[in-house]
Amino acid sequence: MSATLTQRLRPEWIDYNGHLSEAYYVLVFGFATDALMDRVGLDAAYRERSGRSLYTVEAHVRYLREVAADDEVEVRTRVVGPGPDRPGARKVRICHEMRVGDALVATEELMALHVDQALGRAVPFPEEAAARLAALAEPAPDYAGRAVGG
């Protein structure tokens, strides 16, 4: 896995069933995407300076097991190959795996575009960020590319 994020659950994230509410799985996965962005140079300073960022344009979340109120989750992130290693690449595919201990509790597969906010459209990654993302690329996990219900 390319990157790891550890997150303690907050009380307000727990629903009336006593476990992590579905929206907060996505929030934690978003934090993991932010950690990956920081790692490859698409951090807050880059976003402020360039006016560019990653926009998630498609996502598929699988909720596999309940996460209890007192759990700490770990999210392992991978850039799914071949990665944005071709000139002019504007998108990246990312897979997150959320775990409690050794148990896989949720996954998220997403497609993100590198967007220039002033132009309102996708633009190529900067060369250094593209190279870092490409260096992290791994084969897709077995759950990647599935349709809902598949």
C-alpha cells in the first residue's frame, strides 16, 4: 500500500445504531486522499499557489463490517496502476482500504481529476507530482472495477 492514515472516531460520527455512520466512512477516506495529496506534492501550499486540486468525480464504497464507536481505523491507500505516468495525464485512480486491526471493514475506489479551479476544467498534473504518483502505482485489488451489487 502506498500510504496509511490512522483515525480515531469522533463521538458525533456515531449513529443511532451505535456504529460509524455511512457518511463518515467517506469523510475518513477523504482524509486519506488528502494524506496522499500531501505525500505527492499536491498539498495545501500547492493548492494555494496554483489554484489546482484533485476533484473526486466517481467513487464506489463498500461497507463490509460495522465499525464500533470506540474503534480506531487505519486506511491504507494505493494508486492503481499504471498511474498518471503519461505526458498530459489529468486523472488518477485511487483505492482505499479501511481496517480495524487486521479486519477489512470498508473499501473505496475513486477516480479523481486534477482541476484548475479558475479554468473549471481538468489540467495535466505537474511533472513532479505525476512522477510521484506513478512511482506509487500498484496493480488494482480484486474488488476494483466492480459495479454496484457486483
